[in-house]
Amino acid sequence: MTNHWVDIKNADVIIVMGGNAAEAHPVGFRWVIEAKKHNKAKLMVVDPRFNRTAAVADFYTPIRSGTDITLLLGVIKYLLDHDKIQHEYVKHYTNASFLINDGFGFEDGLFTGYDEEKRSYDKSTWSYQLDENGQPKRDMTLQHPRCVINLLKKHVERYTPEMVERICGTKQKAFYEFAESIASTAAPDRAASFLYALGWTQHTVGTQNIRSMAMIQLLLGNIGVSGGGVNALRGHSNVQGSTDMGLFPTMLPGYIPLPTENDVSLEAFLNRITPKTTIEGQTNYWQNTPKFMVSMLKAFYGENATKDNEFGYHNLPKQYKTKLDHLQFIDLMDQGKVNGYICQGYNPLASYPDKNKIASALKKLKFLIICDPLATDTSEFWNYHGEFNDVNPADIQTEVIRLPTICFAEEDGSIANSARWLQWHWKAAEPPKEAKPDVDIMSEIREVMLEMYHKEGGPSIDTIEAMTWNYANPLEPRAEELAKESNGYALEDLYDAQGNLIAKKGELLSSFAQLRDDGSTSSAIWIYTGQWTEKGNMMANRDNSDPSGLGNTLGWTFAWPMNRRIVYNRASADLAGNPWNPKRPLVKWNGKNWNYIDIADFGTAPPNSNVSPFIMQPEGVSRLFSLDKIVEGPFPEHYEPIETPIGTNPLHPNVISNPVARILENDKASFGHSDEFPYVGTTYRLTEHFHFWTKQAMLNMIAQPEPFVEISEDLAAEKGLKQGDTVKVSSKRGFIKTKVVVTKRVKSLEVDGKKIHTVGIPIHGGFSTVGKKSYLINTLTSRVGDANTQTPEYKTFLVNIEKVA
């Protein structure tokens, strides 16, 4: 999230796509209403279903699930065709003027370098042209045909309003209003804010959905400004924290990649992942990766991390050629190649795609450990629950061990919300006697493992023993200790370039700018440095004073990075430092730095310097052409869902779906076709049920006692269904039975000459509940993932629906 919840109130236009903020984020949605009330903001909603956000919107149009990129690239075409861009911003703050390699091209759905056998790209042509000094060539007049902006114009020329209607089912009249409203924010004194959630991420093109929107915002000059941005609405209070902490199979904390087996040394690894500065003089803050990495290793391994042993680098696990993401892990489990599974605060039987395959995999384990406050469907997978979990426990030999954990309100700690705010919370109640914090359970497992290693021997004991565990009570690490460890310490006296002492040995650090790559600092997660300093717990700050009126309450908790509320905020002003919108300034040159209403996302380069605002990029500017960072291509492109209801791609019928989507060989047979499953299924959430734990709360079950599916009046008439009928919804993976709601909220759409019906499916339900048992919705969903993140395609898959007698 580039901006924050409160800043939404400053927007002039708010676009909600791939989300339903009024229902899924009802508290944060207040700021959308504030923008409408006090800023006369126009709220626009695009969604397959007329949801509760649409009910209070100024504009709504339906769209076929899985076709957002077509609509968004249509908007980009509109902006470029009608010259509705912020010219100075685009020229100086994006790579629009950069010349691209002559070998790069796009034809019939594929970018240059595609290897059909490997289902991946050689990205060598996805690069800049370089001059004799190795610097990227630019044409500041934006006339050269190989300029990024001209290649973009050519790429989007197919995305006409007619093509938008043909693919999306969105009427051209609605498209024009949508595009014109967004285009109005090309004016420097207006800003648009895009809000999205899992409705955009849970696709095989999820990353490119978000990138398409980011490109629109860059063309309009809406990144780094108040009321603008790319704003991801997190469904849990601490989803942001989990990603920050590196809870990905391929990441370390602070968004540092996990080494691969080919990274044979720390030096080789750092050389591979540390970007070289593309344009001389630019900040390229990721060039400090060695400082972040070595400081993290010092936090991990302490005195066992020395220069002589590469700071303990070889204690880290290494990625194999095959990514051990959730799809691969379950597949290996199902093949009998994974014997044990520790499931901590998660319900994979109900959450991963294809419930039947998950159940098959769990049956083949020797042991399954569940760490959770409540019984879950996963902890009950072996138990007979009638038709909802029709198994014979005698046939399942997996030993299931439940270790009760406590809830967040039963311990001190911090939560990182959507806005990157690290907010400290205090224990509100004592937990049940038998429950323990997760960290205590993991500490005890570690202790027993070490005892067993010493007694019985075995591999990898050195890597476990090398880990620091310097807590007052090694079996009960406290939240304060962990927070300080994440923040980081000076391990030696630290001096700045002028020889001034900036931190004494043993002191907590105040900024990640103090991190070093020589072993003299520690920090378990560099972006969190500053959360707990010598001044105390910054996350516990509760000063909500707002002198600017823009909602930038710098005294309220701590936002990463550096307590900055709006990232890339130097882009809110022109080269000379004049704010694009004088009513909403964020930074101002004071002779030393740019700190003003926000903590400046910039160094100390004065106005009219050559240093550009996008300091995390090696060229200093943002990217309309993404080079090699996204695996499908440097520009977004419409690809059909893996299970497409139209069976073709009107743009390029030879390349229908994402050519590099995450598909395992063992899952290919589980994909359905429209001749057998003619309707589009899409999942969503309800306010009354917060994911799966609320099934164990009676009040929630009373508020929403059983699942249902939503269909249009057209489809109901076609299938002979009426309100409240019991229906069987089936996909290639399995079926569920539930009640049907016939509603005007879902409409049929004309797409590529076919009538397309959508079946809306709330995800809540299951057999482990204090209320009415039901089927698990992920029985229907397909095992295919976004090519970059491996996020499953829950938002669009093929189903059939029939009345149950």
C-alpha cells in the first residue's frame, strides 16, 4: 500500500476493483465516505457483482471475472489517445523516455524469448539500449519509436472500447465514463486512489492486474501524492506483517530473496540480488542489500556469524530448482514424499485449492501438528462428518496432534496493518490454562529437538545450534525482546562519515541507514528498524495530532519504512520542489532535507538536482516497462483464466491463457472445460464471517447460519431455480450442495458472442463449527497459481449448477 487508509479521504476519484471494501473492510471504508462527503469524490466500482460498495458508489459497471487487464489497458489507450497524462511527471519520473532493446517485441500473445518446453522466458531482450558509457539511452522528446511510451502505445492499440466490451462484457458507454473520470486526475491538482484486494491477486494474472493499475497511476502522476496511490486492502489485520516477515517459500524477512542452491557463497548471492545503479548519481537504495543481509544474519546467528564463516550464510536453507510453494508442497505430500506437516495458525484443508487433493495428501502423512486456538477443518480432516467429510477414520493412519495456541488479544505484541503501520497492542485477557503463545510452542519444540539431536545424532544440528536464542527465558521469548531483535542493535560503536558517534555498542538502532555490512550491526528485518529505539517503543505512540489536515499523523504508531506514511512522496512535487497540488503538499526543501508533512522518501539532494524520486529503482524512475521483474512480460497482457468460459482469447487464439502460469503436471487433468462446466464461479467474503475461525463463534453463526451461492435471475430462469432451492454446484474437482440466492446483484454478460453467467460463492463454511455443518467451498477451486506469486486462481473457475431434488 503506497498510501494509507486515512489518506483515502484526500482523493478526488476512488476506484474499487478487485475488492469490496464496504463489506470486507468496513472500518477502513469510512475514509472513502469521508472523501465523498468532504471532497466530493467520485466513487467508482467495477465488479462481477453489484456489492455493498457498489450500493454507495456514484458509478458501477459489471465485468467478467478474470478480464480486468483488458479494461485497464483500455483505459491506458484512452489516456494516451486523448493526451490525458501528467506530462512533466511522466517525462521525468517514469521510464517513458528510455529506449528499449531493438530485439524486444510482442507477437500473437507472446513476448520475445519464450521457451514453450520450459514455459518460461529468456528476458535478455527486455532491456534498455545503452550508450558508450553503459548508460540507458533516452529521448526526452518522447518521439523515438523505441521509447517505452511509444512501445506502450503500440501494445495497447488493440484494447479498443469494442474489444473491452467483447472480452469483459462491460458496455462501451460505461467504459467511456470510467475512463473519462480517471483521466480527469491527470490534472496536477486532482488525484485518484485505486483500492484492490484478493479480487485482483487471486488470478493467474494477479500481479499484472495490479501492475496495470500502477501504470495508470504513473501516467496520471498519482503515485507519491496525497489522495493517490496503489492501495492494497489486507483482509487480516496482520497479513502485511506476515509478508514483511518473509512468510513466503522463496523469501527472507524484508523482501530479500531466499538463496538458491546455485548461490554458493554470500558474495555470489549478494552480487546476484543487489541491483547495480543504472544511471550514475541515482540513489538505488537496494544497493544497500549487503547491509540489510549481513545485519539480518547477525540477528539470526549472533556471535556465530563472523566474517570468516560468511556471517553464517551457509546455515540458511537454499531453494531447489522446484519452488516449494503451497502447490508443490501438497503435490509432494500426495506423492508420499513429505512425511510431516506443522500447520501453525492456518486451515489448509479449507484454504488451499482443491479440497479433495488436500485431504488425499494429509492422509499420507505420518504426523500432522496443528497449532491453533480452535478446532479447524484441517485438524478434523480424519474424522467422519457425514456427507461434508465422508471418510473412514480407520483408513487414515496420520497421527494428528493439536497444540492449543492463544489468540492475539491474550498477549502483547504488534500488528502491521494494510497501511504499513506497526501498532503495538497489549494483553486484554488471560488465555485458557492449557494454551500457549505460538512462540513458546516453537521454542519448546526447538529445545526438545536439540535434546534429541544430542542424544541420537542427525544432520543439521550445527545450523540449529548456531541460531541465537538470547532471551531471558529461552522457552518463553517475550514480544518486547522479539521486537527489539527485529529492530536491531549496534554491536560496536558506530560512527558516521564525518567521524561522529551515532550509536554506542549495545544501543538500539534508530534507522536502517545505520546498518552496516561488516558485522557491526544486527537487524532481523531491516524495514522495521526504528520501531523500538533508545527512545522507547515507537509502535506504542498514540499521538493523533494532524496539523496538516491530510491525515498524516506521524505521532500515531510507527509506519515502515522510517515512519513514512506515503512512499515515493518526493514525486508529489516537481523537479524544483513545487508541489503539484499546493493544497496537499507532502515534502518541502528546508535547506537540509525534504521532511515536511511526511518523512521524505528521498535523500538530501536539493531541488533541480539530477536525483529522481523513485529511490528503490536502480534508474531512479518508475517503470512503465518493467524490464525483467515480472515473469509474463514487461507490459501486461490479457490472458484468459485457465478455465475459460469462451474457450478462446479474442486477442490471440493461439495463446489463450497465461503461458507461464504456475501449473504442475499432476494437476493438468483436474482442469474443466466450458462444455461440461459452462458457468463462471467466483469466490468472495462476507462481513458476518471473518474467514474460518468465526465458524466456532456462535454469534457469527447466528448472523450467517449457512453458506449460499448467488445467481442471476436469468440463470435461475434458465435452470428452473427459485429462491432457497438446494443446488449442487460442481467443478472438475468435486461438488458442494447449498442454498441458492436469486438476485439482481449478479447479471449475465454478453462476451465474445456468448451469454456468460456468474455464480457467486462466499467462501465461508465447513464441517468444523459450532453451527450448521456445510461443504468446503475450495472443493471447487482449481490448483493453478499466479506466475509470480503462486497465488491460486480462486476468483474465476468453471462450474455447473443443478437443482437437488
